[in-house]
Amino acid sequence: MNITKCVVNFENESAPFPIGPNEREKENGESSYRDAIIIKIQIDNKEQDITYKFYLLPSNVDYKTGRRDGHSYSNYLNDRKNRLSSATYVWQLGYYIPKKYEHSERDNLSQQILSNKEHHNPDILTIAMYSLATRKKFPIFDVDIIAPVPNFEKSPFKDNKAVSIAKHLTLVMQKHGHNRVVFKENLLKKTMDVTTKYMHPAEKESFYAKNQVYEFNDKSENISGKKILLIDDVVTQGFTAEQCLNEIAKNNPSSLYFYAAATTKI
């Protein structure tokens, strides 16, 4: 995508549809008002603007659980928080709404994530991630390495998902003067071609306890003392992120952060 003009703004407004899979948000005490990031672009110097609107997580959401601060956490949510504990900081833009929910089609963030999974289209996601990090002063601008949650090397989509987001985010940061950061696609490796997407949480826990799906790549450079930013497109229960974060943490980085484009509302 050859973006020749880009304007980013933040607004607070009421969403015209439920934000997240839960159709009963107001019953759960959640306001329909959200901060939103508005991205207007032009492609190839064409005069017509294309506008994307991503509704952001509420300010009182705990990024590690994906739920509001003070919410009565189930063991399920506390488990996710523990799984992400190797990261000093964790962030996401907003909620990912799976395709099985009708209003997923009206949610720009969910549609961009799906587009990137299938068609290698990370540009708008990375502009939003960079813009939110700048606005919220996330401490990512002096990291040494940006690394993705890897795909299986023989997958037809091996360059998509987190890989394309991490690569493009590195380019965006370098373009804005953060020249020390480098992209390391192969810092980690996925050891088997498997998906746990449709497993029950208990099944996932058992599966990941028995299988090392993600490993630190023995051919990678020494990262001891370096600041690492791990990127994913979506975090749900946190099993994938846990293995990746733990593998990086075992190699003694000075700081370790985790930034996903979205969290599945659970």
C-alpha cells in the first residue's frame, strides 16, 4: 500500500454497535463511549480520503487481563495475567471481534486484523499502534529489537499476522527517527504446524504444558541486556504469548514488552 498522505486524530464517541463480542455491555457496567483513533489516508496521491476508525480499550482496562480494573476476575483471567507476567508492560489497541459475531464486519480493527492474516496488509494497524504508543508514551521507542510471534516456516501465511505487523512497525519507527531498533523475524521459531484456536482453555493448557510450540532460535544473536518488544496480532488466553515471552526472558533481556494489535474480549 503506497500511502502518500496520513492524518491521525483521537476522539471520544459512542460506538454504533457493541464493542467486543459481549452483546450485554451496558448490563456489565461498560459504557458505549470509547476513545477512538481516526486514520485518514490517501493512496498514490489520489484526492479521495480513506478513513479507518479503531475503537480503543477503555482507560480502566487492565491490559494483562483484558478486563476492567476492579472487575471480579475469574481464575481464567488471573491465569492470563500470570501467563503474561514475563513482560514488564503489555498493551493492545482494542477488542478483536471474531468473525462469528455479526458486528465483526462493522468493526474496522477486527477487519484489518483479518485482512492482514490473509493478505499481508499491516499498514493501518501499525500506524495505529505507533500513534497510540506515542500518545500514551509507551516505553517502546528505545527498544533494540522488535520480534514477532512467529508463524510455522512452511505456512503459506508465514509472512503475515504478527510477522508483517512487527516488520512494518519497525519501518515506521525508523522513519520517525528511532534508528536503533531492528526487526528480527527469526528471534523465535514455531516448532510445529498446529492451531489451538478451537480448543477449550483446559485443553490448551494441557497441550502447551506438554508441547514446546515456540522456542528461542539457537541461531539468533545474543540478546542479553537488550530491550525487546514482542508483537502479536491478537491475544486471547495468552498461551502463545506465554511461551514466546518465557523463551525470550530466559535469554536475559534488560526489558521485555508485549504489544498486540487487539485482545479478544472474553
